[in-house]
Amino acid sequence: MEKIYTIKDNKIIITKTDDFDIDSILNCGQIFTYYQTNDIFYVLSGDYLAVIKKENSNYIIYSNNTDYFVEFFDLNTDYSQIKSKIKKLFSEKNYCYDINDILNFGGGIRILKQSFLETVIGFVISANNNIKRIINSMKYIRENLGQKLEFDNNIYYSFPSLQVLANQNEHFFTSAGCGYRAKSLVKICKELQNMDYKILQLLSTEQLRTKLVELSGVGGKVADCILLFCFYRQDVFPVDTWIQKIYQDLFLYKTDVKSMRTKLLQEFGNLAGYVQQYLFYYKRSNKIWFCQDTPIWQFAKLWCVTFIKNTPIQKQFYVL
DNA sequence: CCCCAGGTAGGCT
DNA sequence: AGCCTACATGGG
């Protein structure tokens, strides 16, 4: 395997940018704690900050904990190999998606290894919510409960400890813009106090999923996100509204979420997690104009229906 | 003013 | 067990 990075003076230098695109990594919906000014990206995780700049076709990652971010950005995994496996898998099927186009667009995505607490809170807030609002809520939580820290002249706030979070009432989370999820958040912080990340890590994916679903505000989809973005389990396929649309594109029929998950898992096996991210990012970019549920598709459908309605011969067969 | 957003919980049959 | 719906809140 070709190493994609080197470490020099506490900086991580990413030299192979086919497999690392910071914009895709952050905007593919797996993380809610980052921001961007001009061409500089700031990524927050727990107590640490990473500042990422592009210099001479390399990425430079400055951080107060480089080892942490090597793990966080999953830099020791060979994504080229993963992508060629996915290409091979797609070439054996006849989906209407072009895998080369998908990987051309989002091939720089990496699955992050995020902190347990932050991932759980973030994805509980994510339920029936939009990404911008989730980001704002997470920011509010940091800025009101976290510690004020500084790195390289950048002021930022750490993510609060579980103990601090568990002391908050419903009103705090409502102020954070969490809406009706505030109740679940108060509950889950207390429930998390009886859980040990180190022990959870040892469980099988199915066992761990069962445990996570027992938490307040965590259903199947959120559990799958936690399994993927925190526990780095690849044998999960979070099914959200976007994946449901993708499912129809791929298999040409609708079914319930549980069946979709089962089918997608057997379709993609231990590549499921990666495939899910590449597909999600691609679909959400609105690059797929020819498949179902896109504006062009709906326009075409409307036009066809109108045409049939207005055709005299067809009129007698038309049943509302 | 409408609709939607990385769904979930609780009450219903 | 499986379906149905309310749920806050800001942005388009």
C-alpha cells in the first residue's frame, strides 16, 4: 500500500489527494462539527482542533494532536483498494448509476472515526432535521458548555464532557435549537452515564446495534450512523430519506426501510459503509438528473400524464 | 404561506 | 408485530 501522508514538525502532509478531499469528507453528512473560512477548513473533535489548508496540491493538517487526527481521518486505510473493489462490484450489476462518475465526484471521501459522545448527540439531533441546523445546534452546545481553548491563534471550544451534558435540562437543548429532540437528549445523557465505550467496542455489530437502539432518540438509522462514523463498522447501511430514493433508482421498486437495509447489506457486504457514503454524497449533490424523484423526472411524469389525459383516444381508458 | 430536513416514539389496529 | 402520526424549528 502506498502511504498517503507524512508527518513533519507536528504537521500531517497529505500527498495523495485522490483519496483525500477535505471538502467531500466534511460535506458528506458524517460530521457536524466543522467550519470553513476562505480556503481553510477547521475540524473540531472532542478537545482537539485540526486546521487544514491546501498548499501546492498537498493538504497540510495543523493540529494540537496529530496522532489523533491520523486515526480520525483513517489515514492508514487504503481507499484506492476499497474503491477498486467497489468498482468491480458495480461492474457485475446493472444499476443506472455510473460508478466512475460517483467516484469521480466523491472519491476523496474518508469515513471518519469520531468520538462516541459527539457522534451520539449529533445524530440524535439529526432526526428529521437538516444539516445546517444540526451544525448550529452542535456549535451552540460547544460554545455554551465547552472549554474555551486556543491553537495557533484560533479560538475554539471543546465538546463538553458527559458529566456537564447530563446536568443540563430540557430548556438548554431547546435553546440550542434542538426542538422536540430536547427531551430525548436530556434522557440519553443520563443513559450514557451507564455505558462504557471500551466495553461497547468489543461487541459484535448486531449486539452493539441492539444496545444503541435502546437509547432515547436512537432508532435503527441513527444507530447505524453511530456504528459507521464512530465504531467504524463497515457492515451497516444507514437508510435515510436519500438512500430510500437511491434504492428506487437501483432496484426499481419501493419497500419498507427494514427490507431496504437487509437488501443493501447483502448487496454490498463489508463494503456497505463506504458505498453508502459515496452514494449518499453523490445523490445529495443533485448530479443525478435522470433518475426518479428528481425535478426532471417529475416534470417528465407530469408531462406524460397531461399528454395522456388530453389524448381523446386515451381519455376513455383514463381512470383517476 | 407552503414544504422540507441524514427519523423516532408512542399509540393505534 | 406492523402501520400512522405528531413532533420543534429555521431555511427555501
